[in-house]
Amino acid sequence: MQVIGGEYWLVPSVEQAAELAAEQAGSQPDYLSQVLGPAEYFATGRDALFAVLQALPQPTVWLPDLVCLSLVTACRQAGKQVCSYAVGADLLPRDIPLTMDAANAVIVVIHYFGVYNPLLPAWAGQRGLTVLSDVTHLLFDAAALQACNQASDYVFASLRKSGPWPDGGLLASRRQALPQADLPGRLDFVALRAAGLLLRGLSASQGFADNENLAWLREAESLLDRAPAGAHACSYLSRQLLAGWAPQQQLAPMAVNFQTLRQGLPASCQLLNAAASYPLHALCAFASSAQRDQVRSRLAAAGCFAPIHWPVAGLPVVNTLASCILSLPCDARYRTEDMQRILSVIQDETR
Ligand SMILES: Cc1ncc(COP(=O)(O)O)c(C=O)c1O
């Protein structure tokens, strides 16, 4: 059975590497440099956030309450006090505390699941707050990415969710000097993850005959979660793979897949990122936590892996959406019939 969802995979070949080297010899700037200009590459998103926070004097960081624990931890490890603001079902902030003090605070704005939010950076910028935009989910939308970079002091992203490279954390700025990735790469994490992605590629080439890759990839993430954030550099392997990244070819299938999900989801299942152009996931809110969990189990039994963004354990504040949301994969690896497979499970389960 063809599996839907989960990590990308690596299928390196000497021929591909030679082709890549030949393309790079023509020295076109890579996609991210073309869109963003000056950038620094760290091992992970949390490392990029940690590095910029370490360089900023403000003692407080405002984070949205729909967030992954690794970002909260990175802020604390950079010595900052973490405050939370609430995010609503439109993925926009609700009740922004007007007590944010520009001299002493920075704000992190997450542009969720392909939906660019121009209002909050503009509002915060007018008040003199330093704005850090998390563009992890915006990487395929070049126009939004560019606008976001103009409107923010810094943009940062976790790169490994967007393609088959083992690590990568981006930090870019049009206005500010960038802190350097002056610690060595995360060799243990990269080694485990690269092996996991390679195994996944081999398994995928034989109809997902083997799941050993899951153990390697899980262990890689767990190793990362146990390690402190730091200004670790991105691996050479990922830099080379990223230099050949051409997301333009993926945009059309992503848009078609997203549209298929948008049109086929039952009314009882709310699509929160309906305004997105090129998301990797459709973010759905189900009627209850029990229904979400049931749909997720049924999807898994049908070979579709739908993650929950994000587990709430350890978070200082929990967003009410967190108990009923599920992310449906709709990236360019899949076709309309894959989206139909997802939809038929959901339609059946929510009837
Ligand atoms: C939106 C977003 N930003 C940042 C991060 C942190 O990235 P990393 O795991 O590369 O440190 C994550 C991790 O899940 C994320 O989902």
C-alpha cells in the first residue's frame, strides 16, 4: 500500500550529485537566497531562534500559544522570560496584550500553515517591537516570504519539514546583522536522520516494505529534543541539497491537492488555513478531540499519516484548538487519488 504522509526521503546517486555540481557551477543563487537575500544556516529552527535571541538584549519573548515546545525551550535557554498571546481559529492573534513593552520585549509571529499574517508584524513594528517571523510554513510562497521578510526584523525557519534534507534552520534579515552559526554541526542528529531518510527512500522504492526508518527518525528527534539549543551550523550535506532545491515545480500539485481537500471536507470539519496558497498540510479542526483521534487512527490504518501540530505536553499555556486539530498532508508527492483516500476516511468517520 502506498503510504501518504511522513518524512521525505533521500535517494542520492553519484549521477545526481554530478548534475547538481554542474548546475551550481553556473552559480545561480539558490531559491532561498534569491527570495530572502542574506541568510545564515543553522542546524535547526530552534537553533536559529536561540542564536538571534542570544544576540538581542530584550529580556522577554512573546510567543503565540499555538506553538511547539522546542521554541519555548529555545527562548528559555537563551535566558528569556516567555509570555504567551492567544491565537484564534482564523490563525490570527486574539486579544493582543497592549502591555507589551517595546523596549523590553520581542514578539514571535508564526505564519501558520501557509497563511501569511501581515497585520501583526505591522502592528508590532509600529510600536517599536522587534519582530521575529517564523516562516517554516511559508517557504513555498515566494511572494509572501519576501513580504514577510520586509515587514519583520528577522525571519527564521525549520527547513527539514519542506524537503529531503536531514537538518537546516534558516535565519534571514533585510535590516539587521545576522548572528553566526559558530558551533559545529549536530553530527549525531544529522547522521541518524540522514540514515533514517535513506532507509525511508529504500523502503519507499519497494512499496514501503520496511519501517525501520521510523525508529531511526524518532531517535534522531528525541536526541535533538534532549540536547540544548545552540548556534550549531547546518550540515554540508543539507546545504548542498538545499542549493539544488527548486520548489517552483511543486507549487501546482500542492495547490491542486489543497483545493481537492478544501472542496471535499465535510462541513463539520473546519479548514483553518483555507486562505493558504501552498501549504504542506491542510489544518483541520474536528468537532471533538475523540472524533479527531478516531479519524487519525482510521487514517493510520489506511496508510495515511496525519500529524498533530503540536503536542501540548510541557507548554506553559495550551490553546483550546490543540485538542481537536489534525494536519492532513497535501504536498507535491501526492496526487488527487491520495487526497480522495484521505477524504473518504474523514467523510465516513464524520457522517
Ligand atoms: C513552525 C515551527 N517552527 C519552528 C520549529 C522548530 O524547528 P526545529 O525542530 O528545526 O528546531 C518547529 C518544530 O516543529 C515548527 O513546527
